[in-house]
Amino acid sequence: MRALEGIRRYTIASLLTLSTLGCAPTLDDFESVPLRSPIHRYAIAHRGSLHEGLPDNSIPALKDSISKGVQFLEVDVRRGADGELFLFHDGSLQESNYSYPQELVGKPVQELSTGDRGKVRLDSAGLIGIPTLKEALVTLDANKSATLQLDLKGESDQLLDTALRVLKQEKKISRAIIQLKSPERIQRIRAQEPEVRVLARVRDMEQLEKAIAAKVEFVELERWITGEAVEKCHAAKISVVLNVAAPRYDSKETWDFFRARGVDSLMTDNAVAALQN
């Protein structure tokens, strides 16, 4: 059994590794993962967006996703030099679709002042700026079930503690899920702040066991999936999350395939379609 599970784990890791090299493996590589019904049926808007023209991690994208019935919205959270938390995926400002002064190109985003961030525009029309976490939390008021999944970029104790402080100040503890990688940090936050909702990102069975012991609400299987992992999560009433937000895998075929193997939550660039499927 252990040998078989090792093969299954290797299969999905190989699939995602090969995808970065330009190869195109198929879902046949996952056939050995046993069939199992999910206990929930969620779709998570990757970077808070439906990817229909609105910038990722922007207030218009969040409002659009919420208005179309998406319950979970994953956003990338960073801490600036001034201590303020804001939404932005990339680690630095690069030549791209963003609009900003030339002197800011290449500058790490965590070094940007509030004034610098105010000069950045996420759209070609120059109307959409970088939102703060507080501004993003306000968008949840439009729908009582909408929830932000906070991907803490450059995860650290300082960033986590600041995020918790903002959630408490805005009275949004129950409206956010904090995504964490560190098993030690997960254990600490569950012990100190038991009301905080946690998604654990795990790379192997050892990390999964620690996440289950910490009583997290969600587990994202990073680059692997096995029948044993799904079974253990469901036995502990933990929802299984899989990120399929890549062009080769973000399709109805993939959604159906992984749901048939017990995956509860799909992080996708097409959250509305995934919900309706």
C-alpha cells in the first residue's frame, strides 16, 4: 500500500513539474487515484478574479466575482514598508500591463511607499489602483457568504500578525481564511486564535497529518493527491483544495475528474463556470 501511494504522489508531482517544461501530460496519469465523492462543492476565484478583463487582485474584480455568486475569493496579500497590507501578486514591478512611473520599474513591492503604490495603475485606462486589504474586506459587505482566502506572500509571523490585527479591527475574522504553509505557524495560530479559519498548504503526508491535528478547515494539496490524503481529510471533516488555475488544466474535464476523486474546492480562473458545472 505504501509503495502504491508513493507512486500516486509521484504521478501528480511529475505532472505539474512536466507542465513547467512545456510537456503536456493528460489526466490519464491520475487514474490510479480512487474514486470518491466530495463532501462539499466549492470554486475559488484565483486572485479574486474571473479573468474576463478586470485586473487580478483588484476591487472591481472582487465585486464582479461576488456579484456572480462566487463564495470564495483567493487574494495575494503583501505588507508594505509602511506596515500597510495590500493586494498584489508579483514580488516587484515589472514591464507588463501595469502602468506606473519608470523609476518604479523593478522595485520590490514591499519597498513601495503608500505614495508609490498610489501611482500604480492595474489597467490600461489608468483607473484601477492597488487596493489595501481593508478595502478588499469592505467588498464582502455586498454578500454575507463571500469569503476572502488570504495568500500571505512572503509568509512570516509579522505578516500573519498584521493580517489578524486588520481582520479584528474590521470585524471580519469569520469572513476570511488565512492560507499558511508553515506547520509550526499553523499550530501557533490555532492555539492562540482558535476562531481564525485556516487553510493549510501541504506538500506531503507528514505535513498533512500536522494540519489535521491542528484542526484546520481546508487543506490544499500542493502538487500531489492520493486517495489516502483525501480520505484522511474527509474523515476529519476537512475540505480538500486543488489549484487548477493553469491553461492546460482549468477545464470542465479537469474539474469533473478531480471532483470524482473527492476534491471539494477547485481554485480556478473560471470560478463561475466551475460552480455551474
